[in-house]
Amino acid sequence: RTLEMGVAGALGAVRATAGAVSGIVRPVVAPVFLALVWLLNEIASTFSVYIFGTCIGLLLGGLLVAGSRGSLASADAAALATAKAKSAAAAAKSGTADAKPVPLPIPQDVLAEALRHLPRWTKEPDVDRASWLNNLLDALWPHVDTSVSQVIKDSLEPVLRTSVPPLVSWIGFEKVTLGPTPPCVGGVKVMGSSSEDVMLELEVVLATGLDIVLTAYVFGVRIPIRVHDLQLRANLRVTFTPLVAKLPCLGGLEVSLMSLPEHADFGLTVPPGIDLMSLPGMHSVLRFVLWKFVSPMLVYPAKMTIPIMNNGGVEKPSSGMIKVTNISGAGFSERGKLRGSGMSAGSGSRDSFSKKKSGVSFPQIPSLTSSRYIVQLNTRVSRKISLTSKSADQPTWDETHHFLTNNDSTFTAVVLSGNLKELGRCEIPLRRLVAQAGHHGNAFTTLHIPLGDPDLYLTPIPAPRDVSPGASPRVLADIAEEHELALEKHALELATLRVNALDCALRPPASHTDGVPVLTCTIEYKPLGAVDVADDSQKGELATKEASQASARKATDPVAKIDSDSEEDNVAEKVKSGPDVKSPTGVDPPSERRGILTVFVTRGVRVLRDNELKLPNPVATVRCAGQSYTTEALVEKTKSPVWDEEFLFFNVAEGDTMTLSVNHKTATGEFLGGFDLRVAEVAANKEVSDMFQLQGVTNAASVFVKARFAYMS
């Protein structure tokens, strides 16, 4: 009984506590519960209204679309019936009941779009069809697809795998194909070109079905990115330059876009199958990317160079030129005494410049006292200048020659026998002379060049050892390292030989005790584009004097004419006329590229005087970059003169203007007309050939002129 009473008391206490807690919690929980119930009811009612409104909107929209389509179809049917009735009435009126119905007119926007997609050869008469090229691409495309796809995978996958963060467990190409359809060339235009390059303009339409799938696995989840269905329409200019006299005769290609692509589109699909290029504004973004990043790199005059031969088949660009004057020689009859004399670079004597080798001696060469010999000079293998052949012991050449050069150029002098067998050679590095000219302006240096054993300079370049079949990678690596060391040693020996030759050439000829012929000359170095503002009048007089001497040499000596017409001689003559072409500030902008302008003045048409009863004696004067030339052909009493003369202007900037004027008898005679041609226009097209109408006269006189521009290297 006592236990029962305790339990009952405990239960009563619990009920009392629960009642007290309930009395405290209920006033708080009840409002919250009621608020939740009310919120859920509001959400349910709002959602039901949204669903109902959406369904009603879809229903009404469908009805409106169906109604509009029906009305449009009725209007089209009525228009077709009206057209048929009109055609039937016209046929009945003309008495030809079986006449064909009049076709409906093509909308102007549809016609304009169709004409825009026609190939260039249908719209421009100077563009040729390229069916042969398309057939060739069709046959080569499967092989191009396979090779290019493999190159893309092999070149890009290692880069991607080394640059992705660690959370990417794998990345690579699942599929790479250029598509089954080859590009189509809509037309080919061959541009007028010089002897140094050939230009083609191609209209390329690309819709090959490109499909590239790049896949990355992030935490084991596959994330593919697909680029597909590339479409491109653009005009390309392909320049085959330079053309060299060495197989394969083509140094490289220059590819550039003539403008941004007329049409560019592709698909970019990301999970879960969304094509980003279908989003609004993406094509505008694509055009901006092409303008911002592709245009500076590929749109003309920018270009992409594809080398075919080493260094493009040409020497490095020139930074200046050297003028070689006061050429003389001594000891040429002593050439036969060189046998066994040798010249050592390491014997401690400053008079020797050749590296001594055991068993190496000069070959026995007969005396040159009674036989003639030729001396050749060059800084580039592609241009060698031969001095007039001599037979004297102490010859003198009254000749001046110019050579383009840079810091790495070598001035080479070679003496040849009458049958062009090389008897002596010396190679002088020009780096030190160029550096001195940079510090002190124009550098005049007198060199006494010893023409020693040519075999020392013509040591063959070391070749790698033969590799046995099945050689291990370690053996191949050792052979490659050994060959690299041999090449470095050969280059070091040749550089040491040349430096010692320069040290010997800078000393007076009395110190040359080796019994070899010595060629003495004065070398002046001048950077391209630099203007020396000192003593402008003397430079003008010197330029005029040397130009007259060059003209006299060309008139009397065909060989001298060929040499003086070369690029480097003419460049040098015009660099000396720097005061005529400098900018208003007296100094040319360092970033402004300069070049050579070639002008062909061919003929004139309807060139008349003020008094048309008297026929003129027309002469044409061409001026550009401070240089002036007048035609020399004798043209008398004609209104259709034929000159057929060519003029070269050097150190010409793109901002210059070429002016041609026609006068009576002399360049200062009665003015018969003239015109201006901007060099920038010629540089943009590389060649301009047209009949230009003369300004400043009332008649319709015109002159046919062809102008060509090429940058100086």
C-alpha cells in the first residue's frame, strides 16, 4: 500500500509538471503552427494559380500561332491564284494558251544573299577558277586529315596534361578529325610580282565537318567539350618568298588574311549537350575575338611565316652596310712561296692568325707574276663581287663597292686563279667594327687582309657517327651529345681563326712576314636609316659625284653595270643622301620601315601643249624621298611618247609620296601634267600597274606607270 501511494504521488507530480509546461509552451507553439499552416496554404494556392495560368497561356499561344499560320497560308494561296489568273489572262490575250506561267519574283534580300555567296571568279574577271586545285585537295584530304589529327594529339595532349590542376585525373582527345569534306578554293588571283616572290590570292571556303572532342575526368566524372561543324569563308594571300637559286628554290611561305573572315561559325558543346554558340550574343563575341586577337597576327600587312629552308633560304636581316674603297694589294707575286710556310695562331707571335695543325701546309701554287688572278669580296654567299682581274704584284683597283651587313656578318676576301681555282682566303668578323660604329658614328677602318691558306676556313662541318641498327636510346643520346660537342668545337676554332685574322688585318702591312698576298682596303660602316646631320652639302656633292662615276662605269663596262645595278650599291648611294629624306625633326623614326621603290615609266597618251598645234618633246620626271630622275630617251614631236625606263628609289618610307610630272624638252620646261601616288598604296599591294591621268591640264593626258615596293632587309 505504501508503494502504491508513492507511485500515485509520483504520477501526480508528473501530471502537474506536464500541465505547467503545457501552460507555458502552448501560448508560443500555437501561433507558430497556425502561421506555418497559413503559409503552406498560400504557397499551394499561388502554385496552383501559376500552373493554371501557364496552361491557359500555352493554349492561347498555340491557338494564335495556328491562326496566324492559317491566315498566311490563305494569303499565299490567294497570291498564287492571282498570279495564275494573270498569267492565264496574258496567255489568252497573246493567243498562246500553252504558255508557261510567269515565275514569281525573287525577293531582293534573298537575291542579295545568294549573290554574296557566289565564287569570286564569277564576279571578277582577273580571278581564275581553281578546279584543278580543288581536285588535288579532294585526293589529298584523307591523308591530310589523318596526319594533322595525329599532330594535334601528339603536340597538345602533353601540354594539357602538364598544365591541368591535380583534381583532373585524366585529360585528352577522344576524337580528332577534320571532317570528310575538303576545303573549297573559290578562285585564284596571281598578283604581279618581282623576281623575289610570287603572290597568290585565294578565296577559301571551309565547311569540312570538323569534330574534336576533348575530355577531362574530374573526380571520376567525365566532362566532354566538343568543337564541331566549323564554317569559314576568307580571302588569303599566299606569298612564295624568297625565291633562291638553291633547291628546293623556295625559302618559305608568307600567309595572311586580306580581311577578317566574311563568315565564321562553329559549334561549341558542353555538358549537358548545350551549344554555347547558339546563345544570344555569342557571334558578336566571336567577331570581337577575331578582331582583337586574330587581326593583329594574320590580317594583312601582318603575316604568318612558314619556313621551308633554314632561315628562309636567306641571310639574316641587315642592320647596316659597309662601303669598301681604296682597294689595293701587295705581294701577289709571292703566292707561290707559301708552301710549308704556315701561319700559327698559337705560337705566341701576334703576326700570325692561323691555327697551326700538324701536317697542314699551304699547297704548291705557281707564281702569279705572269698569270691573271681575280679577287672576290662578299658578306653574303648570295652576292659575291669580283674585282677586275689583274696580273701585277701590287695591283690597284679604282672601285667602290657596298655590302649589306649585320653584327654576325663576315667580310670574306678570296683570290682565284684564272680558271677560278681558289688560291687564298681570309674571313674578317665585322662585329667589332659594327660596335665601334655604334659608339662613334661612321667608322672608317683600314684593313690589310692577308690571303692565306683557304683550307683552314673550309674545314668540313663534323658529321655524326654512324648508328648501328638496333642501337639503344642511351647510345643514340651519346652520339647526339658527341656530335653537338664536335659542332661547338668546330665553331670555336673557326671563330678563333677569324678573330686572329682581324687582329692581323688591323696591323700595318710591314708586319705581315708570312709571304702571303695582302689586300688593303678602307671600310666604312653606316647603319641603315641613320641620318648624319653634319655637312649635308658635302654629302650631296659626294652623292652626285659618285652617281656620275657609276653612270660612266655602266656606259663603258657591262660587268660594272651589273655590279652597280645591284641592290646594295644603290642602297648605299641613297643612304648618303640622308639629308634629303630625313623627317622634319632631323631624325628618322627608329620603328619606320624603309624599302626600295621601283618605278617603270612606260608610255604616255594624248600629251599635248597649251598650243595644241605644236607637238611637244615630252620628258617625264619622277621624284620620291628626296630623289629625282628624268627620262633620257629622245622623244621628239609626239603626243604619244614611249620612254620604257626604270628608276630605283632607295630608303623610301611608306609615308612618302611619289610625284611624276611631264614637261616639254627638260624637267623645267613647259608643264604638261603630273600626278601623285602614295607609297603606302604601293606597299599594301606590293605592285601597282595602271594608266594614271595627268592633273593640272585640261586635256585627257595620261601616263602608264608600274610601281613596285619591297622592304630593305
